[in-house]
Amino acid sequence: MRKIPQQLIPLAVLFIVLLGVLVVARQLFVPKTFGDLGHYRATAVDEVAAQPAAYAGYRVCLDCHDDIYQRKQLSSHAGLACETCHGAAAAHATGESDQLPTVPRGRDHCQLCHGYNSARPTGFPQILSNMHNPGEACVKCHDSHSPRMAKGNGECSACHQMIANQKAVSSHMSLDCTDCHTVPIDHATQPRVVQALKPNSEETCGKCHARGSSAGAEVARIDMAEHGGRYLCWECHYPHLPEAKL
Amino acid sequence: MNIAMALQSFFTELPSVTGYMYPNEYELHWSVLIVVYPYLTGLVAGAFILASLERVFNVKALQPVYRLSLLTALSFLLIAPLPLLAHLGHPERALEMFLTPHTASAMAMFGFVYAWYLMVVLLLEIWFDYRQHIVRWAKEKKGALKWFYSLLTLGSTDLSEKALAFDNKAGKIITIIGIPSAFLLHGYVGFIFGSVKANPWWSSVLMPIVFLFSAIVSGIALMLLVYMVSSMLRWKTINMPCVNKLAEFLFYAILVDFSLELLDFIQRLYESEESIHILSQMISSRLFISLIISQIILGTIVPLVGLGLARFGRMPDEMRRMIYLMAALLVQVGIFATRWNVVIGGQLFSKSLRGLTTYKLEMFGIEGLMTAIILMVMPFIILFVMTKLLPPWSEGEKDIPVPPKPHATQVGQEA
Amino acid sequence: MNEQHGQKCDFVGMDRRDFLGAVARTVPTWLMVTAIVPELLAAEAGSPDEKYRPEEHRYAMAINIHKCIGCGRCADACKTENNVPREPVFFRTWIERYRVPFEGEAVVDSPNGGIDGFPTEDHDSGTFKAFFVPKLCNHCSNAPCVQVCPVGATFTSQDGVVLVDKDYCVGCRYCIQACPYGARYLHPTEKVADKCTFCYHRITKGQPPACVEVCPTQARVFGEMGEQASPISRFMRFNDVTVLKSWLNTDPRVYYAGADEEVR
């Protein structure tokens, strides 16, 4: 048998010791539940799940504030949870904290949803703050637990609610649908067969917006011949919310 | 970007952003330390591959730098994990990478590649190579040094012809194992970046290979520098065949490296995927100085021309040495810029491909410039100590001849 | 052939009766159901008293871009619920606004993640269309962050939620680099990776995630995959859904309806 070279013996010992240290360290330091469910510490899942919740959930609010909830559910705010406006209330619900949930009363809060923004879905009720009763608190006119759209054009808004919503907050709010649209009687019973007509000439807009029209002084006037060139009015302006730029 | 904007971005809280970044991307997550890390490992791999040229491929001209390369590789390898460690949010948990390595993670393999390279390749090779000297020093030296060398022998004091032959053979086998290991060490660093499919600047199959060749470039340039400077400091003549060979290899390595980088660049430009707009915007604005000027012009083209002229042209040796030295320095700047462009560049653009952010290099923080500089100086200190303990110099080196009379007294005073 | 034909007729006849009956039954039911989505959501996750069994669940979220009004309540609630640092560079969920001009690149912004709303002064008349896109961790089935974590500190739980073990994370940030969606950040004080957990502490107790709870327009739907009647299954059936960056094969569990090709 060939003799093992002398150099290899201490090296072998050294490597075995190092491997041994690694094995022992693994035994000592790898967390107990590591690898039970996968390549991770199984107890970490429970630790994440143990985090306390700050938002109680609207069902908890019902226990005490059922009356408000019922009223809200009949309004256009039915889809809102209480904590959307009032903030996290778990501490209030459990009694851990004496601090009451916030009651936002300023215009800024309502504007987070209802301020005009071109990226919001068409038909979502939006206002231009500087034109919509500037300076007044929203809650002065609107009950946030039972907000209602301005009435009017009741017949049309039964189907065209989105458009009605939008028009209601625009400077065209006082116009009737029939001021611009021609609506045959049968449109109400057979809407797809007998269609309402949209304006087909700029004359319709010109009734108010042309120079020399008899409309009130606050209505913007333009030179019908010059303004907009070859484009028609509604190619740039949205008649149901003319403040919005298309 | 004009000066006013640059100043403003320097003093304002958030980095200046053009276009859109995902909000979590405003701040860079990998700092200058992660630039230093692949730079250092590249030097390790490059220096080792250079050493293996002498040992395995019998390039005799490189004999004067063989041991020096091994010691340099070791000094840089010892420091290489430090920038990573300093960068971790929880350095005290670093050993988890050894305890519960996630086999799917490129980074988890770092621990093992590193340990393999350090323990099995470099330390063993150096040990076998120096063993007969260590045994001799253990007998000759006095006091603490005697203990030190005795410990290093690991009790293996056999100096018989058979044992020495075994040392030689083992060294050779380890070098042969070492070459793929060095490729692995740095190729894998490239893979850490190249495998991130979320990042179009990194995600490339060529990444490991480009990393590898830039490592070889940086390693050869480093050895050229270390050898020339150390010879001058020790007042020894520089072995011209050796530096000529080094310069030649450096020239070829740069050529291959540059071709690969160009290939990658042309491929990206030609494929023109959706990321091309934001990437070209990044190159022409945020990375202009570090990529176009530092990496390509100063770090590649100028050294390439210089080395080509000096190696293959006719000129006096002093001139040649001067050019080699400058070229090696520029290559270091260029390779550092390469690492910077990969690591920092990969984070300057949004993964939404819609915007660019800026990196603000802090000065004194744990992830700042000072730490980076300290980490890059430390290997040289370790190397200095190591050359004292394990002198790598070859026998028969000549002192620099004393210049003619008029200066003789001056030199005498200095010495 | 004839026989077959006869059968087919029969079948059609039966089918029509059935169909009308089904319509009579389902339409009001469906309307009711959509009106009480929150109730249904909470009810289906089981009562909180029962022991939670993760292997019986497979969660997903769906987002209807047409319904999102960009109010930012979800991003705000998320920060409160999960103690996310308030600085504008750390978000578990955020809202992006896309404004596509008539010509050229879409303009995207997300000031403070949308928490304070989106400025309207600078909306230009050159905008062709605009919309909001809520973003969050996609809880990928084939998650790149899980793949690259060197120590097993981020993982997919049995119920399909990607979680971070903050007592084990070393803070190397490789997962942050690997996430194609920018959904992760390094927690500035805890120095570990952090991201959306689908409010794991809530969903395991039968509550919806905080962002879903506060969403005023039900633009976010959360629930169980693979259950016929779950809100999410219904959402998937009635909408054309996509996932973000599908070409990266991350297989997200967050689905989008109405996502424009500009969304990425």
C-alpha cells in the first residue's frame, strides 16, 4: 500500500473539523420550524398573522351605529365603508382608545373623490370646487350619510343616471334634456327602436353661446364662425360637463 | 442637466427624477459598496487566472509575478465579502446564508463559491507552494515568528524529495481546479445580475461572460501595476520580458472584453425592445460620463491604443514602462466604471420604463464613499503584510543600477 | 342524424325554459349580490372562531380600473393598517394616474402614492384619455423575489400569499431588485424588506384587506380563487382580465380589468 503523503493528514483533519463546525452550527442555529412547510420558518406565518388590525371593518360599526348604517345603505354611499371617511376605528370599537374616529368636515376630504379629475370615470359625480358654492362646507347642503343627486329631468335620469349626475354639477345644470335633444314620445317605451336625437348642428349651442344671443350675461359668448375652426362644438367640449376638457 | 439643477438635486430631500418612477424606486437599493464588491472579486479572479497561466500553461515569462498574483488574489478575496456585509440591513444574520441557503437563489450560492475558492483553491495552493519555505523559516526564525511559521506548517515538516514532488503536483492539480473555480467565482457574480429578468439593463446571457473577461482585464492590469510599483519601491529592476508579456495579455484581454461588450450593445440596439428608449436616454444623460467617457474612451480605447503602440512599436524601455503604467491605471478606472454602470445604472431607470432617478453618493455614511475607499485600500495593506511574511520575490532580482556620478551622493543619502 | 337533431331540439326547448327560469332566479340574486359584496366577502372566509386552515384557501385580488376614482383611500388605509412609514418613498400599495395624449408617450404620476389626491390644475386639453391604476404586490405564483431570497426569508405561504419573515431577513435587497413591479422597499428602521401581505392578519380572520375595506367604489375585489360563487370568480368571468408584465411569467394573483396597454 502506498503511504499517504504527510501533507494531506493535517489538511484532512482541518477540513473535517470545519465541516463538523458547519454541521453543529446548523443543529444549533437553524430555527426549529424552518423547513416544516417549505424553505422558510413556519412560525413566521403565524407571526405575520398576529399583527393587530387598525381597521375594524364596517360590521363592527353596525353594532352601535346601525341607524346611520341603514340610512347610508339607501343612499349613493351604500358602497362606502364607515372607515373610508372616519379612519381606522378598531381601537375605538374595542374601547382601547378614548379617541373618537375623525369626522371630516372640510371641503378637501369630499374632493378626494368628488373633485373634478380628468382621469375619473365618466359619470362619476364630480364638481369644480371653485365654481360649486366656493368656500361653503359640503355638509352644509349634503348629508354625507344620505347624499342625493339634484333632482330634475326625472324621466330621463331613470335610465341616464350617470349623465344626469354629471350635468347636475355642471354649469348646464339648469338646462332640460329637451333643450338640446329631441325626444319622441315612444322613446320612453321603446328606447332602442325610437331613439332620442342628438343635436346635429352648432346652432343648438349657438342659441346661448353665439354673440348676440339672449342668454344671461354669465354665459360664455364666442364667434360661431371663427371659434374652433372646422371642429364641431362637441368635439372639444363635453356638453354634459362643459367645464371638463375632453 | 445644468449646474443649478444639479445643486438643487444635491440639497433637496428626494433624488431628482425625470419621468415616472415607481415610488419605491426613488432611492437606490444597491449602493457604491455593491459596485466595490464585483470590482474586488473581479480582481481576485483575474489575478488568479494570470497566476495559472504560468503554472498550468507554462508561460515562463510570467514567473516573477506568479506568487505575487496568488498573494494579491488572496488579499483581495479576504476583503471581497466586507462590502456585502457592510451593506446588509442585518449583518449579524449573514451566516444564515450558510445555515439555510436557498438553493434557487444565485446569491445564496455566494457563500459556497466563496468558501470553496478561499479554502480549497487559494489557501491550499499558496500553502503547497510555500510549504518548503515555511518549514525552513520555522527552523531559522526566532520568537513569535518561529511560532507563526510552525503553526503554518500544520505539523507537516517532511522535506524529502518525494514530499516536495507531491507539493508540486498538488499545486498543479489545484491550479487546474482553480481555473474553472475562478471562472465560476466571477461568472457567478455576473449571473447574480444577468439572471434578474425584471431588469432589462442586467438581464442578458452575456453578463457572466462579460464579467469574466472584464475580471481578467482588471486582474492583469492590477498585477502589472502591483509588480511595477512594488519593484520600484524595493529598488529592483523591472523584468522587461515579464511586463511585456503582461502588457500583451492585457491587450488581448481588453480586445476580447471590448468585443463582447460591443456585441451585447449591438444586439440590444438591433433587437430594440421596449426598454431601448429609456436605456438610451439613460446612457446619453445619467451614464454619459461613467459609460462613454470613463468606461469606453478612457478605460478601453486609450489603453488599447497605448498598449498596442508600446508593446508592438519601437520605443525605449522607460517609455514603454511609463505607457504600461498609465494604461494599467486607466484600465482600473475603466473597470471600476464598468461595475458602476452595471450596478448603479441598473437602478437609475424605473422598471416602468418611464423615468430616471439619480444616485446621490454619500460621503461618510456606512454606505458612503469613504467606506468604499477604505475597502479598496485594505487589500493593499494586507498584501504588504503578506509579502513580508511570505516573500513572493523571485531570486536573482537585480538592484536598480546606481546612476552616473553627479547624482550618486543624492541617491546615497536617500538610501 | 335525425335522432340527433330531434334530441338537439328537445334540448334547446328544455334549455329555453330552464334558461328563463334561471334568468328569473339569478338576475335579482345577482343584483342583490353585487349590492352586498362586502357582506358576501366577509361571510365566505368563514367565521373567525374556526381554526384557520391555510391549505384550504387560495387568495387573489382583482382590480377594476374603470371603477377606480383615484381617491387614494386604499394607499392611506394601508399605511395606517400596516404601520408603513409615511415618507413618500415607501408604499405597499399606491395609485398611478395615466394620461394618454393624442400623440406620444403617456404621462404617469403618483404624487405621494395618490394619498393626497392628484393635482388637477395641470390637466391639459391634449389628453386623449386618462385613468387610475392601483398597484400593489402581485403575489406571483412564480415569484422572482422568493426565487432570489438567499436565506428563505421571503416565501409563498400555503394559501398563496407572498410573505416576508422580518426576523430572518438579512436585508440584502436582492428581492427588491428582482421584483418587476417595484412592490418592495427596505423598511427604513427595521432594515428588512417589506411589502403588501394582502393584510394577512385580516384575511386569516375573515376580514378583507384594509384597501378593499375602504375602497368606496369596489374597484378592488378580494376573495378565493377556484370557488364558483366567490366575488373574484364572478369578476374574472364577467371581465376581460389581464395581469401586469405577463411576459415575465411571474403568474400574478392580482388581476386587472380594463388595463390599457400603457399600463406597466
